[in-house]
Amino acid sequence: MSLRRFIAHLDMDAFYASCELLRYPELRGKPVVIGGGRDHAPDERIDAATGSVVRSFASLRGYRGRGVITTATYEARALGLRSAMAMSKAADLAPDTVLLPVDFAQYRHYSRLFKEAVRSIAPRIEDRGIDEIFIDLTDAVSSPACGMEDAASTLARVRDIARSIKEAVRRDTSLSCSIGIAPNKLLAKIASELDKPDGLTLLDDGDLERRIWPLPARSINGVGPKTTARLDALGIRTIGELAQADPSGLVETFGRAHGEWMHDAAHGRDERPVVTQSEPQSISRETTFERDLSAKRDRVELSTIFTDLCNGVGRDLARKGYAGRTIGVKLRYDNFTTVTRDRTLPRPTDDAAVIRQVASECVRRAPLARALRLIGVRVSGLVRADAIPQRVACEPAPVSGSLFD
């Protein structure tokens, strides 16, 4: 395996939970899960004798809601808790685990900090979400200042750069991250998981067979639960077994595109570049309710949640410098069916009041007889806001009141 390119994948360790531990350091070393709304926020009081803040935290014990775990500390993971697990199930497994609400404003703040820290050392990054990025280190390693280094010196230099990045992230955020380095994005992402937390993994010649092939096939990003089940039925459980499988058989079972891609991925082949600039297609926010909400009985609560979503999308657009023409909503009912409605405006907007007014019209076009379990707001057809000569204006939407009158 040739190391012609040096692509790093940086993944923040238990990111949401780690951000919360900065705020509540007394929870370090304890099992903690993040999920649910602000009703799970800790109670705080001032100790009369010491003047210090004393906090009492909610736990999973007795939890009967419908929320899911967003993330968990490593201590909670050791108890079998994991992201996307129903919190009611987690409560049965580990009832004394601390439960904290999500705080996306806090997480976005630390996301910006860690990405700025990385850019100060290695500016060629591809943003993959709130807690992960790809970094192209090839130019930094092969710059003229490096001279004619041998392979060992080059690898040592790669490690030094990666350590510098980790140190910068910790200095600016007090958080740890794990970095995997490989010839391409596919292997780098797998490598970043191998030595978590606070890991640094560099795949060298021979590491494909030694470290990657023994892993489960689902370790490949893009091999999901359904594909894993079909591979299991074929007796293919590891990446190595997938690499040794007959390519024509994979094509016959999964189709040409997916079958050929899996065979290439198992052999560590991936030519995708690190995309340092990309335009988002849409910006959205959504929330799943703790209980089903009725458009009639819970209209005030629904309206408040809906307004918060619209305001949040407006803030996201303004912060990222975009406006959009198409405003839409997503509604998921208590029977898990989902409908969407949207409207396209004559000109783009980033105004939260406009977004709420148009999104409200979209809601009223959807069936509202069944109770709702999820609602979302989306703005698409994005353009750079600074390129718009005139924004859409309409009557401001009320900040309170009902969507369903």
C-alpha cells in the first residue's frame, strides 16, 4: 500500500458528552448520556455554608419517554449504552447513568474552535459535520523544505504534524480528538476509530491486511445494517473476507455500482479528493417529541417548538452566509408515516420571520388529524446572501400563538 497521499480523518472523542464535561467537571469518570430536552437539565443551588454551586443531576432511572441517546461517555459505553439507543432501553441496562439535555449552541461553539485550531496548522480541510473533518496533509509533508527524506523520516514528520494538530485542538478547546492517517479518506476514517479515545493511528505498508482486514465489514463507511445482514447471509463478516469474495458475485447480489464499490473499499481503494470548499444544498432543523403531540390539544406547545426551529434555521443561515428560495416542513405522525410540504419564493430569504410565515402555510397544507412525533423546517435552493440585491419581505410572523388556528 503506497503512501503517496497523506489524508487524515479527525474525529472528536465523544464530542457532545465531552463538551458537557467541561461545563460539569464533577461528572468526569461517570457514565453520562446526552439526549432529551431541557427538562433534564440539572438543578442548581448555592450552598449556604460554602457559597459554592451544588448541582443535582437527572438519571435514566424511571425514564419512560421516547427519546434516544445522542452520545455517551466512554464509561456509559462500557455499560452497553450507545448512540441512537432508546433511552428507555438504556434505563433498563444502566438506570443510574446521568442524563443531560442536548445543547447544540454549546457544541457548535466548540466545533468552530477545534476547526479553527486545525486550520492554523493544516488549512486544507473538508468539513464533515459538527465533530469530524478530513485533512489533506500531502502538501505539508512533501513541501520543498522537507528535502529528500527517506520513508521513515517522512512518516515521522506526518506523526509530528498530527501531534501538533491534536495539541492545538486540546489547547484551544480542552477536548481530545482521535486522528487516523492513510492514503485515502476511506481508510483514514476507519483508522481514526482504531485507537480511540485520544488516538493517533498511521496506516503504513502492510497495515491493510494486518489491521483493516480483521475488522467487521460494517466498519467500512457506507456498509449499513441491511448490507451487513446480506453479507452475513453470504458468509462474509470481515473486511478481509469481503476483499477475497468473488467480485462478480458481489455485483450479482448488490448491483454493479455497489458491488464494485464494496470490493474496491475492502482493498483500500478510494480516489476521492479532500473537498476544501463545498456549497451546502440546504439547512434544516428538526426535533422528535418526548410524547406524541396533537395539533388541537397541544397547539401552543407545538407553535413554540415550531417558532424555535424557524428561528434556529434563520440563525444558521445568517451565520453561514446563505439565503434560500424553497422553504419546507417535515411532519412525522404517530404511525411513523412522514409527509413534506414546501413552497418556493420568487427571491431568496434568510429572514426567520419569513421562514416561519411560509413554513406555517406549509404545515396547514398537511393532514393534521393524527398526532405528531416529529416536526422539521428546511430551507433549500441556497445562494450566498451577499450576492442577493434584494431579500424577500413579508409580514413578520408572530413570535407566539398557534400555527393551527
